Amino acid sequence: MGLRSFVMVGQDEPRDLSALVVPQAGWLEHAEDPWEPYRLRDPVGTPVGPVAAFLRDLQASGRPETTLRAYAIALLRWYRFLWAAGAAWDQATRAEARDFSRWIQITIKPGRAGDAADPGSPADAAGVRAGVPNPVTGKAPPGRGYASATAAHSESVLRGFYDFHREAGTGPMVNPFPLARGRRGRAHAHHNPMEPYRGERSGRYRPRLARRAPHHIPEEKFNQLFAALGSHRDRALVAFWVSTGARASELLGVTCRDADPGQQLITVIRKGTRHLQQLPASPDAFVWLRLYQAQLHGLVPAGPDDPLWWTLRRPFRQLSYHAAYRMFTRASDTLGANWSLHDLRHLAAYRMTRDPAVPLADVQWVLGHAQLATTQLYLSAPASEVIASVLAHHARMAAGKERSPGTEPPPGLQYRPESLEVLFGRPRHDHP
């Protein structure tokens, strides 16, 4: 099998992607098994063994269930493409990897409104592009195609998947998802010593991602959004999110013992490191929490190890991420906005970075960023502030209060009138 896979690397049979239909075959099963939380099944319901082995290896390296799910979804998308193309996973070459990378950046995402008749059929560039930005938030709604970040994540997952099986001797001898072509010569020969090293090269078929300033909710809009929340629980959640900067899933996973009103601290499990970390919260957040707890007193378990956040209707269940997301979306819709839960984390970071008394290293610790460069993204002014600043500049220019530098030449450097006549001719005064 290995030799055959190696020989096929050089083959590059043209594939008509315009006629390729990728059906929604197979599925991802969420199993109530801590040893195998997710199972990828093929179109007939058989578990996909290579994916199961890869997920076990990820679990052994300490990756959380959310990461396993994200990797499994990327692998399901790849397997569906291979099933439609008639290629086996262990015989995939760079031709399949290249075609998949082209397909995922052009095709219409299944389930989008106005899709073509065949799911996964290619779309033109206008069909993939996101729509008109929201008039309240300035954020563009999701486009009909896969986002560039999704394509980049898929490339990373698949390259790691084939690296794992190549090392185990169960896959192709050559990874179909290669690294980018590097320059010849000594590594880091032209590296600026004042700049951090970027590490290894990225994948050859990995699209470039634009680094934009994070979106956040303006203060006046946040007050309107907070007023639109319908319960003490929702107000407590939003107050904690916007004061601690915790991720949505981190806050939803806390227990009753994790809230410490006396010290104004709440303990979360960090998404990446899985470490416990205490985060300072605002006094208002604990006030709303107390009102919410009084509302559900005697109706839900309140032991130290019981969940802190519950649904408000019977039968009472632990509040899930999707339920919290829908709650926040409903409040956002009342304002005609399309904010997400993660925008609350951006707002918390924006508030802290704009306070000169809070060091940037402290903001990094609160947000749980591994690199200070990630925290520095919040130092950039958001687009709304930049637009307002430049419009104010134009207004001052129109009023004549300021003059742009360079609009008038300095003394001694003006052109002589006879030189201007040679260049542009003598002005005529015989016009009616």
C-alpha cells in the first residue's frame, strides 16, 4: 500500500471540480463515552478507524473535547470530498489535497439560503462573498461559502492527520498536504533580531488570513443590549463575560463553588491549558448573580459541585452553550445587530487596554493569551473609531481650521511665473 501511494504522488489527473457533487454522506456522532466522545461514521454507519485512532492520539496529548469535535468536523468534510471523488484516504495525493483546497474556497456551504440545487456545488465569487455589513455593528454576515479561517483550519488538521499516520506507518509515505515552498539558504538568514521568530513554515495550500482589529460592542450600544436582556440569569452572565473577559464556554462550565463574592473572584477552567484560574469580576456581576440564585432557590441543586448556570424552564437542565448563544442572539436581534458572545470578550479586553493603569501583561494574564502579541491586537483602534476620527479631520479641513502639511510650498521654493508659462502656456483671457 505504501509503495502504491508513493507512486501515485506524481500522478495529476485533471478533475472537473465544476461537475463534482459532494453529498452530505456520513455523520459525526456525539457518544456519551469519555474515552471516545466523538465518532466519525461513514455513509453505511461504520466507524472510520483512521479518524478514531487520530482522535485518541489528540486526547492523549491533552486536547479538550471541543478540539476533538472541531478536528472531527474537518475530517468529515475531507472524507466527504474523497467519497465524492472516488479516492481512498490512504491513497490521497497532492492532487486530491490541491483540489480539496480549491473546492473548499469556492464551493457553496451546505444549508445556506439560495444555494444551488446540488449541495456543495461550486459558486461564483459573488456567491461566496459575505453580504452587506450590518448597519449597527459593521460586521458582515456569514457568506454562502466557507470562511478563509475554516479553510486554513482544515488544512492544518489534515496535515496533522497525515503526519500522524505517516509516522505510524498506516498512511501514505508522503503527506498529501505539504509545507510551503521555502527559500534556499540558511534558515532565518534574513530574520530581524528585533522581531519574534514565526516558527515553522505554514502549509502550501493554507490561505492567508487578514489580521483585523477585534470587533467589540460600543459602550452606548452595550447599555441598550443589557437593557434588552430578559432575566437576572442573563444579566449575570453578560456582566461576568464583559468584566472577566472569560470565553463563553469557560464561564458556562463553572460550578457553585467557583463563585467567590467575598473576594470578587470566579474560577474558570481555561480552554487551552485546562488549568484553573481565578478571574476578578465586577461587583455588579455578583449582584445579578445573587438575584438569579434567589430566583431559583430550592428549584435546582446548589451544592458546591453542582453547575452554577441552569435553564429557567422545567425540566431544569445545565445551561448549554447553544442555549446561551440563542439567548444573546435574541437580545442582539432586538437592536438589529449581529453581535456574538465572543464580542463581549473583545469588549472586556478593549476596556482594560484603554485603562492606562492596567499593564498590558495583566490583560494578557486575564485573557489567558499564550503570546503577548495576541493581546496587542486590542491596542488597535476599532474601525468605527478610526472612521469617526478621519471624518472629524475632514470636517476641520472643510471649516478651514487646519491645513494639511504640504498644501503650500515653503518660502523660496515657489515656481516662477515664467516657468509656469512654459509648462502650461500663457493663460488666455478671451473666454466669454
